[in-house]
Amino acid sequence: MTAQIIDGKLIAQQVRAEVAAKVAERTAAGKRKPTLATVLVGDRPDSAAYVTSKGKACQELGMGSISEHLPADAAQEQVETLVKKLNADPEVNGILVQLPMPAHINEERVLALIDIEKDVDGFSPINIGRLAQKGREPTFVPCTPYGCIYLLEQAGVQIEGANTVVLGRSNIVGMPAALLLIGKNATVTVCHSRTRDLPGIVRQADILIAAIGKTQMVRGDWVKPGAAVIDVGINSVPDATKKSGHRLVGDVHFDEAKEVAGFITPVPGGVGPMTIAMLMKNTLHAAEIQDP
Ligand code: GUN
């Protein structure tokens, strides 16, 4: 059996088109453009590229963007003062602090400062706390896990009652993905670097979310026949046939896994484009809350 490929690029385009249409409706009605402020501390090239893409997406969808950049040696207080300024700025609907920040910055304190109604990344402790509790709704769902669930739902994969394995327990993907799946009545196992018999546990998954950051770690014989495989990994490997000298691969060995799985996301073109699409959706949602 060859898996159905879940086309994240196409689904992300559809989400973006829906957001753009609602943004156009709001601006035609005389409302302010939904606006996202990004905060980059330091000069990590990957983080700089991510915030540039986020600003570009805002422009493409008719939204506003403000890009704040502090040097790598910025003091904790400088970062906190900037977040407070953006909290108080009525032009700003959403605030995204790009992670990771330099090691001397207390990330938890910065994230906790973000106004709950502007926390479009969903990383404030209040949002995560609500996500973890029964009967409570987070104001915003973290973008990458939100994108993973959206892809599963678009592909028609049943989440309720499914045996689901989340590979990785990061604050950005693994943990919020597990909490979201529990909220959707899946049975969830979270695996990490100290899990024993990883292949044996992954093999029981009807749905696998791989977010461990290890190149092609999940082999074809780890995958349960017919399973839905969502690959969050973005790993760069050398490839002399490419002009750039490298190519991106996931945490799943795609060529092997696609022969066994029922559904699979490619890398690139799977989860990646969904993260920004869901961020745009969250930024629109922020504007709708603040200016109904
Ligand atoms: N770094 C890697 N992914 C993310 C993300 O989704 N949001 C933020 N703020 N930083 C990240």
C-alpha cells in the first residue's frame, strides 16, 4: 500500500485564502488591519528567516506587521519593556516572541508577560494551562500543533479513540500536541529520548506525530500499516545534487514509511507551511477578540 500524501502546502494555501478574505471583509468595514508584532532577540539565521517569513505572510494576506529586533546581548529588562510596550499598543493585535532566545534571557518570564489576548503563539502559561485542563478553552492554540491537528482533520483521519504517539515533548510542539490530542479524546503516549523500545511503542500508533528533531529516525518498520504519520521534523542534510548543497528531511524516513502508512506528510510541504498559516489565523482571531 502507498500512503495518501497530505499536502500541507495546499491546505495552508486554503487557510491563508480564508484568512485573507476575512481580513478584507474587516478592512472594507473600516476596521484596522489585524497586525502582528514579531520580536527577535539576537541573530540566529534560522530565527531571522522565520520572522521574515511571518512578516511576509502578513503582507500577503493584507495584514500589518511590525518587526522588532534586539541585539543578542539585550538585557532581560529591555526585552520585557518591549513586550510591555507592544501589550499597550492598540495597533498591535498579536505578539510573537521568536524562540529560542539567547540563554541569558528568562524565556518563561517574557512569555508570561504577553497579554493573553495578544498571545498568538499560545505559549503563555495561562494558555497552556487552559489547554491542559478539561472543559477549558485556550484563547490561542500553539501554531505547529494546531497545524498538525488541522491536517489530520482535513485528511479525514479519526482522532477520537485513536492510539496516538507523540514523539518529542518540547514546549513548542510535542507537549501542546499531546494536550490537544487528549482534548480530542485520543489515547496519547508521549515518547522521548529516554523511552524504552521506541519502535515497539510507535508501531502501536494509529496516529504518529514525530517532533523529535532527529533525521529520518522513524523507519518504515516502525509504522503501523495504515497509520497517519505527521512529520514535524525539519533537518538539513548534505546533498551534492542541490545548488544549496543541502536538502530538508523529516524525522521520518519518508520513502520507507509511505509504503506502510495510510497517510503521511512530506518534508518539505507538510507541517512547515501550516505553522505560518495557523499563526495568521490566530492573528485574525486576536483582532476579532479585541475589535469584534
Ligand atoms: N521557534 C520554533 N518554532 C517556533 C514557534 O512556533 N513560535 C516561536 N515563537 N518560536 C519558534
